[in-house]
Amino acid sequence: MQTVTTLPELWANRKAFSGTVGLVPTMGFLHAGHLSLVRQAKAECDHVVVSIFVNPTQFGPSEDLDAYPRDLPHDLALLEEAGVDLVWTPTPEVMYPQGFQTWVEVEEVTRPLEGGMRPGHFRGVTTIVAKLFTGVQPDKAFFGQKDAQQVVVIKQMTRDLNFPIKIVVCPIRREPDGLAMSSRNTYLDPAQREAATVLSRSLIAARTAFESGERDADKLCAIVAEMITAEPLAELQYVSCAHPQTLTELETVDEDGALLSMAVYVGKTRLIDNFLLGGTE
Ligand code: PAF
């Protein structure tokens, strides 16, 4: 496994690959969720590149950029063991050279949900992902369904900018008690960690109602909201039942299905989770 930082090193290694290339973009502090993306990339591509970059422009002024967990030696050991070919660990100076002034901005699908709560977040995400795409030039790029809106936004950007890249979406990886895997879970103390299971429990309750025929979006959201509100350590920021592709809020779930998603504070830690209900994707 090669680890590179600069663009010339990246390009030289990329040029040496002969078959298909899969990219797994990450911000490091890898867990089993990231490793499942790597496994999928290895199953579908001849070469796998993982990028590790804690992207400052997708963090808001009040967010946890400095506190964001980092452990590069451990990440590299995991990636070596997973059989990754190339790891790209650019510095902020490589990604945002002095005088940087070019941004990639996706419009409608970035406005609701996370985009509404975290102004500027998706401008940072799409700009960095576009730069990772142009740097690595992968055939396929692998993202987790945990960041459901990010997946919709990146698919839109990929279509709009004609990137010749297939976006592969991998299922959410969960702890045995249902908590969606996230680097941010490490911030939770034991009581908060226990309380955080309410996210997946509330989604399961809403899905059970959906499977029993409930199609009223407000009622599905209310099931989630009531369970979160009943958990003293949790504070609901939003719950949404939206069209899975356009992300517009639904009144009734039809044959396209729905993205049922939420953001919840447990202590100071902001957690997100979602289920796709029905639909074909
Ligand atoms: O999902 C993430 O970890 C980040 O948003 C990404 C895609 C690596 C861009 O910084």
C-alpha cells in the first residue's frame, strides 16, 4: 500500500494502475462502516484508493473541526490490512491552495434537512468531493447511506458536471444495539451511548407502522418525534419524511417511497440516522 500527500505523487500512482479504480472518500478515524465501503470497492474494482482528509470547509463556525477525532497511524494499519492500494492524505494547502476561490454548489437538494441546519456544509462537501474526483479520476466512488442527503447531492453533482463516475451507495453499518456507526459516537459517554439507541429504535417503530400500512408522513414523523422526546438525554433537531430523490417533504408516501431521516443531539453530540421506506432504490 502506498500513502501519498501531494498531487504529483497521486497522479504518478494513479497512472500506474491498469484496471478500474474505486475511490472511498473519508475524513479518517475509520470504523467498520468505512471498511465495508472499502470491501465493496475491492469487490467491484481492480484498484482501491482511499482518501483521508478532514475537510475544514464542510464544518460550520460552531462545529467540531478541531475536536474531530483523528488517528492516521491506526487508519493506515486498517487500510493496509483491508488490502487498499493507495491512500491519499492531502494537506489543507493541497486542497485549498492560497488564493482559492472556486466552489461547487448544488442548489435545490442541498436546501432542506442537513443543508437547512448546517449552512454552507454541502458547498464544502461538493467542492472537496469534486476535487477528490478530479485528483483520483476513479471509475466508481463509494459512499454510505448513513449520510443520505450527501448521497443525493453527490449523485446530482456527478450528473450535472458529467463526471464519468458511478456512485455506489452502501448500506448503513450498525452496532449490535442498532446505533448507526459514526466517528462521532466516540464523543458519547456510557449513559449517552445507551440513550443514542433511541434513534434506530424510533426508526424501527416508524417502519413497523409503515409496514402495517401507515402512509401519512406526519404520522410517521410523529412516531419518531414522540420516542426521541421521551428520551431525557436526547433532543430532536428535526425529523423528516421526504421524497427519496428530490428530498421535498411528503404528505403521503407513495410508490416512490420515502426517506425518513432525523438529526438528534445527545448531549453536545449531533447524530443523524435514516431509513428508506418502500420505493425501489
Ligand atoms: O462523508 C464524509 O466523510 C465526507 O463528507 C466526505 C465525503 C469524505 C467529504 O469530506
